[in-house]
Amino acid sequence: MLCAMMAAKILPYSSLNDWLANALNASGMSQSALAEELNGMVPKQVDRSVVNKMVLGSRKISAEEMLSISEITGFPLPNELHRPTVAIAGAVGAGAMVPVFDAYEKGDGPQVECPPQMSPHGVVAVEVQGDSMEPVYSAGDLLFYTREAAEGVPSDAIGHRCVCEDMDGMGWVKQVRAGSEPGLFHLISLNPGADNKHDVKLKWAARVRMHLPADMARRV
């Protein structure tokens, strides 16, 4: 049975009750038959009504129950719940000098699960390098942004933390402020010990829409 589990292709599922329904269908087991075998393998008492609630999604399935169900049915465990992903375009400098971060073909780079608060449509992620935005952004953190236009600095970017690219092809995360004349911008660090950049020409800038600390990002 374990060989069959390892040989089976592991597929993503939209929910655990969806996975359980597929496990029952693939094995040909009834809810009653599964309940009878499962009842002797897990601490909590399980009968057909409990399995039915699991299938309907009105009762949670514990990790121990999932392992037992997989062993009983020979159906593989879900490797990941299906969540939309966002491409990591590369790195962006927070004090560090980082070349233009569009290092991968569109959609071809590493992926990270899209935060549930965001729609993945048009969203890109970049990884922070350097410490000029401490304590808000740290090296390794991921920033999510969208670009409505290929070029330019939109008015809603001024005064906000942005991912941007300068005319030398360097990528930055800074607070963008209006410069001393039109077309120039000050790039301000949040870390008081870090340098700021003044009167910089930018190819484009986009507001940071969401920040994920490195240890909370689920890379795929």
C-alpha cells in the first residue's frame, strides 16, 4: 500500500474535504468502511457521521487523521493546498547595489504563495537586499507590488515606500519623494544610519502593496 502511495501522483487540492472525497472515490471505500478502520487508528472516536462531516467540510481533519486516511485508502497526502502563486522577479536593494531585478522571463522565476489578502493578478514579488529600510523591511523579506504602467512615477507613489528602478538599471526599495525639480526624486531610507539618494531620475516606481517577513513567506 505504501508503494502505491509513493507511486501515485500528488496533486494539489482546494481544501482538505476535497482531498478526502477524492481519497474515498479513488479507493472505492464507503464513508462507513473508512470510519470503521479509522476508529481504531486515532484517539478520537470516529463513526460514519464524523466522516460525513469531514467530507462536507463542517468538521476539521487533523494531521493524524490525514496520515491514517492516506494509509487506509492508499491515496497520497496533499503536498500543498492549492493557492495562487506570485513570481519572484529577483532582488531589490535597500542600501545594497542591486542590478535590475527582472532577472527571469515573465512567470519563469521562483514562486511564492500569494498572500490571501491580495489578488495575484498583475502582482510581482521582489526580495530585499541590504538594511537601509530597517526596521520595517529586513534582508530576505518579500515585497509585493503592481505596475500599471511600464514607465514613469505615478502621483500616488510620491511619499510612499516604493519598488523602483533608476536610469542605471538598479532596483531599489525606498520612500520616494519629489526632487528639487520635475523628473527628479529623492529616495529616502527608513534606517536613520543609512544613506539617502537625492535628485535621482527613475525609469519607474510602484508602491509596495504588501510586505512578508522572510520566515512567513511560503515559497513554492
